Amino acid sequence: MTFRSSPGRRPKPEDVFDLKCCRGCRQQYETPEHVLLQCLHVPEIVDLRHRFLSSVNIDPNLERSESHCFELLKSLLFSWDWIACTASFVNDVLKVWKDGNNIEREGEDSDEERE
């Protein structure tokens, strides 16, 4: 499991926040859209995000709500014009995220094995 919460996850009364919160900032639910488009805790991800959003003509400095990030991520993933660069961005972020949180990269060679 890469993320603690599913996309679009909103708080529910029965949730145990410590089990769902972002391992980076510990302030929001750890959803794909939060890690990819909102969390400011990992500088390398913030830099990847800034470069990616700039490349697709989206203001990287604009503060976005959780619901806006969810819709933005969906639109980027389902756009034929942006799918290749979005996939590359997601892949790069997931490598950083998994390495920083000691999450095994299943089904992929490590960077060292490829060299």
C-alpha cells in the first residue's frame, strides 16, 4: 500500500486519524492528491510538483483545496495531452515518497539494480 487513504477521502467519524494521516505533514489525510499536489513536507516532491505544474501551464504556487486537487489530478490523468508527462511526474513522486517512507517498490527494479 502506497497511501494510507483512498483518493477523495474525507473524514468520517469512525476514522482513526493517526492511521490515515499523511506521513509527511501529519495534518491531512494521506491521499494521492494530497501527496502529489498539496503536501509541502518533502522538498524534493515540492520541486517536482513545481516543475510539472509549470510545464502544463498551471500555477504551481496557487493554494488549492482538497476537492480541487482531486479534480485537478483526475483531469490531468484523463487528458490525452498531458497523460505522458503526468505519468512521469507521478512515477517520480512515488519513488521519492516510497523511498522516504520505507515502502517497498513492488514489481520494479531499484535504481541501483538498473545501473
